[in-house]
Amino acid sequence: MQNRMAVKYSSTRGGESGVSLIDALFNGLAPDGGLYVPDSLPEIEFSTFHGMTFPEIAVLVLKKWIGDLIPENDLRDICHDAFFFEVPLISLDLPEGKTNILELFHGPTLSFKDFGARFMARLMRHFIAGTGKRITVLVATSGDTGSAVADGFAGMDGIRVVLLYPKGQVSPTQERQLTVKRKGVTVCSVDGSFDQCQSMVKQAFFDPELDDVKLSSANSINIGRLLPQMLYYIWTSAGFETPPLFCVPSGNLGNLTAGVMAAGTGLPTAGFLAAHNRNDFFPQWLKNCDAQFSASIRTISNAMDVGAPSNFERLAHMMTHDQLAGLIEGGAVTDSDTRQSMTRIFRMTSYPADPHTAVGVEVLRRKRSSHGEDIPCVVLSTAHPAKFPEIVEPALGTSLSSPRELLDLQTRETSVVHIPAQNEDLTRVVLSTS
Ligand SMILES: *Cc1c(COP(=O)(O)O)cnc(C)c1O
């Protein structure tokens, strides 16, 4: 008989071990404040994936992680439903060498966050189905996470979403994406900063008035978001004879952590480049393990404006500094480098890269010579350029056509609740929606 044990999880702070996926998923953060890391890594047969579709690979890989917690037929439904969109690999001929762009932005909200949010939503729905339980997912957002979570969880039986964003601090496109009316989703525009939104979410978990509401969070530290993010590294690597080098535009390091987890299970790879904007704690740390977190700096690749990456604790727990420095090389660029990168790529290939992808292409250009010439290079393209027209259009000197997903938003009804940055106002909203 085949033994299909699910991987268990421990807290990075040592307070818990042997935790099931279900508890790790619904807790988000461990009770001791740590992040959940896998206790063991499954062995995966990478040689069998060539020629398979993305959802097919997803089922085979996730089955090794989830074991018999989910029947295979249900897992297959979840994967086909979550990953219904294309994942194209575009090859660009740049002077520094062939550069493959892995477009992870063809989901409903046009960023890679759709992979994590859609899968996590379906995983949660699966585990609460038939239990009669209801949960409320709280999330504070300043960008792509919010719309991916709102869209990924919308209309799920038993799940409500309450989403907070700082009023006036997201772009017009992002605001549209956040505030279109979705079933089961309440969006609050908060008179305050992102940090205030985040602290309101944190305190809600300790609010006695909300004792009867089962709260959960969907931020990037949730293990339910990391599992599906391993899949595109695996899918891409299956298409190459020679193991590729992956360049990952990074902020909270969730994407990179997923790549490192996949590498731990035997992913054929030549390693990773961590591409950062001026928020360069992680590249600094790779060079010198005394580097410290710092306050975040605003840049034009704003989804990567993170001074204290939340997944760093997880990475540093899974491997030693020397192991990480052997597997990952870091690089950081300025806004002016990023603009020049967008302009250069467009002039040479007519390819419109978004600012985050442009950071990746530029870091790869600078670092690729230290890797073999025959190594395929893949840049993860994290968002669609049309999400950032204010930045991309001046750099390219042309206007972008909007994809259907954005055009459709123009005709949809919006719904938003304005609240002050006060804990009791969030409490009131949560009670009225749960
Ligand atoms: C979230 C995000 C990133 C950063 O990803 P992390 O997993 O936080 O490192 C990069 N680019 C875009 C467009 C994003 O939305």
C-alpha cells in the first residue's frame, strides 16, 4: 500500500512542531509569532513532467505535499479551477544573451499573486466544506495582494473577506481592481497609512468582541500561498534540457522562498538571482550576514518596497547563511536603472516589461556573466505592464493597450466602505459582515 503522508510544519520560533497543513493554513502565523516551515521535504520525480500541462504537474507535485488530506479527484478539481490561465514563456533576444520571460500575470488580477490567492482560497473552501464553519479572512493591502485575494476568495461558500487599504495610496488602476463589487467581499478604504491598516488587522485577532468570529489572514506568510508558487519553477524547468537560472523580482521574498523550497525537493536549477530595488536588505545580507532590516523606501517598483521582508525568517530557518549564499545571488537597482531597463527592452525587442520585471531583467544582465553561457536564464515576470500605465507609458514613449481583465472593470459596479483608522470601526465592519 502506498503511504501518502502529508508534510507537517513547525514554527520558525520553536513553539510548535508536527502541525498539519490544515492548522498551518488557518492559523497563518504560528501562535508563538513564528512562520510555519516544512518539517520534511517530499521527494519529487522531476524527470516525468516533460510535456505535461501546468495543472497536471500541479496535481502530481501537490499530492506529495498534501498526501491524503485531500482526495486526488478533489485536488485535481482545485488545481484545474485555480490555474485555468496561460503561463507563457517569452524568449527575448537581448545583447547580453537570450532572456526568457516567464509571464505569471495572466490570472484574473494580472499579477503572480493570483496563483497563491486562488489556490489558498480553494484549499480553505475544501477544508471547511460540510463542516458548517464560517470564516472571515482579513487582509491589509497596498497593492496586488488585495485584488488577488478579493478575486480569489469571492463567492466561496462559508468564507467572507474584509480587505483594508490606505485611502489615496494606491494607483487608480489598483483602486478599481480592489473596489469592484464581489460576492462575500467587503473593501474598506482607511483614512490612514498601510502600517495603520496592518496594525488594525493584527489587533482584530485579539479583540474580545470578535471572539465568536473565526478570523484568518491571507498575507504572504501563509503556507497556503507558498505551495502553489513552487509550481511555476517546476513547470518551467521541465521545459529545459539544462537546469535554468531563475531571476526573481523580490519584496517579501515569498516567491523566492517557494523557489528555494522547490530546490529542496530536487528542482533542476542552476540557482537563483534575488532582484531588488533600493530596498536591498536581502542582497546586502547575502554578502554580509550582519546586515539589518531598514525602513522601506518608495520606488516605482512599489510591490517590492519592503524594508523588512516577512519571509526572511523562513528562509533563514530553512538553510544556513552559507547554503543560501551558495544558491542565491542578490542584486539591487535604482529607479533610474529600472526606467532605463524598460526603455532598453522595449527599443530592442518591442516587449513592454512592467517595472518589477524590468528590475529582474536588469539584475540578470549584470549578474549572468558569472554563470555559464549555456545556462538558460528565466526572469519571473510578476505583473502585467498595463497595471502601471503611469510609469510604463512614459518609459516606453507609447501607450499600452489594456487587457480585457482591466477593460471589464470599467463597466462593473464598485463598492467601498470608508472608515477611520480606528480599531472599533474595523470591529463594526467585521461584525456586520460575518
Ligand atoms: C508581490 C510582488 C512582488 C514581490 O514578491 P514577494 O513574494 O513579496 O517577494 C514582486 N512583483 C509584484 C508585481 C508583486 O505584486
